[in-house]
Amino acid sequence: MQLTDEEWRKRLTPEQYAVLRQKATEAPFSGELLHNEAPGEYRCAACGNLVFKSDAKYASAVPGLAGWPSFAEVADSDAIVLKGDTSHGMQRIEAICKKCGSHLGHLFDDESSPTNKHYCINSCALDFQQTKG
């Protein structure tokens, strides 16, 4: 999915644009989906690509990562692309929507996760669609 910068700015809120297109991070504990426990699907807010399901969401025990929605695995192995990220003087793995190339968050190791993997994802990068539980 290819859009111009102007088209992305029209499609997204200023916060979503900063996170999804400029790789910013929303403030910890500020996202509306952090404590969401409803059954459903989490889609990329930029393009609607299914990236996570509610059954993979968990509460991380890692203090520095607990301020954003946490997922143990992606909805489908083709949902995201992982890429090395050395910004801000850190070595991390960036999680990017495979369909539109938008920044979703990062992947970390996490022993409190059922898979030992922690997809630390910005709430504003996601569109939640509730399903009947």
C-alpha cells in the first residue's frame, strides 16, 4: 500500500501519523488499548491489516515495557516485518506492518510472555475490532 505523505496525513490523526509514519512512540500508559481485555482483532490503524488477536494479548511483568499493549505473537506470520533498529542509541527490533510499512512498535524478549516474545505495540497504531466472545 503506497500513499503520499499528504495522503497519510489526511488519513491519520497527528499522533497516529507521528507513530505510524515517523516512528515515534506514544507516552507510556496513555494508550486506550493498554488495558483492553475484550475479545477481538487488532488491525493496523493505517491500512486495516490484521496484526494481532486478543488471545495473544497479555500483561507484561517487565516494568519498562508494561506501558503499552503487549502481545505474545502475531496473528499471522505474514502480518508484520521485523527489522533491526539502532535509533536512540539502543539495539531493538522494530515491528512494521507488512501491508503498508507503518511502524507499530518493537519486539523484545520477555520471560513473562507465553512465547518469551513481547510485541510492545503503540495503542494508536492499532484499530481494535471487537468480536463476540
